[in-house]
Amino acid sequence: MNELSVHLWYENGRLWARTPFAPHLPERFRSVGGRWVPNRELWVFPPGSLFALPAEVFPPEAVQGVWQAVRDDLVAAWSRVEELGWEGKLLPEQVEDVRVLWRAFSRFLRGQGPRGFLLANGTGTGKTYVYSVFALLVRSLGYEPLVVVPNVEAFLYDLASVDPGAFQRLLLEEEAVV
């Protein structure tokens, strides 16, 4: 294959590439999550596709250089989590849970980890806080996380176990709204 003049960079949580037209590239780029942005005449990729980009188009040294920028964002985001722990907004075990998720997410970005995560701690351990922080971090990198929460019955059961009158108050508030 002839050498192509390409430019690859990382900006606002996304990989961006400018390449000359080659008939075989659109299909290859789409297969790794690429999307053509016509008004900018650029390709945009999620960071997780970095190591799946065609090596014949994007030389390894360019990919490694961009990975450093992605890694810098990961480190900066992790610093925010540590600050939440220092400020007492997260318990030490919650910071550790975010660390586990963050490491798995980092492996995903390198193409070496899962595309989804499950935190299965016991009731009352602060999973909601952990996933809220994790979701904010992931969004800061340009991803839209999907968080699955328990059904309403389970939520109400947990709420009632913490505050027996809460369920009754919820029903009264709901009736007032209707």
C-alpha cells in the first residue's frame, strides 16, 4: 500500500483523523467505530478504537503519541476522584471501587478489557455514589455511560428498610401530585 499522509490527534475525548481519500478506508474506519464528519472533513473515533486503527494508515509511533494524550486525560480524571476521597465525599472503599472500574475502563480504551462493568457490592455500600462518579469521569472523556439501576420495587424496599415511614410519605406525595 502506498504511504498516506495522515494526521491523528486527540481532542475533547475523541480521536480525530484527517486522511486523503482512499476507497478502502471508509469501510475499515467504520469497522472500528469511526464516523465521517462531513462539515469538518474529518474522521472521528471513540478513544477505545485507538489500538484498533489500521496500522498501515496510522503508524505505531503516532498511535503511541495520541495514547499519551488519552492517558493524560485518564490521570487527570483520576486525580478528581482522589480529591473527592480527600474531601470526604467518598469513603475509602468507594474510592477503591472507582479505582477498580477506572482500571477496567482504561484497559477497555487500550482494547484489552471488557466493554461493560458490574459492581456487585452489598446493600448500603454506596454503589450509587461510585457509579455516579464513574459516569461523570467517563462523560468527561466523551463517552455516554449506560447505568442500570434496580427496579422501583427493590428501591422502595431498600428505602423502607432504612426509613420505615419513607414508603408511606412517597405514596402521600404521589397522591398529592395526581
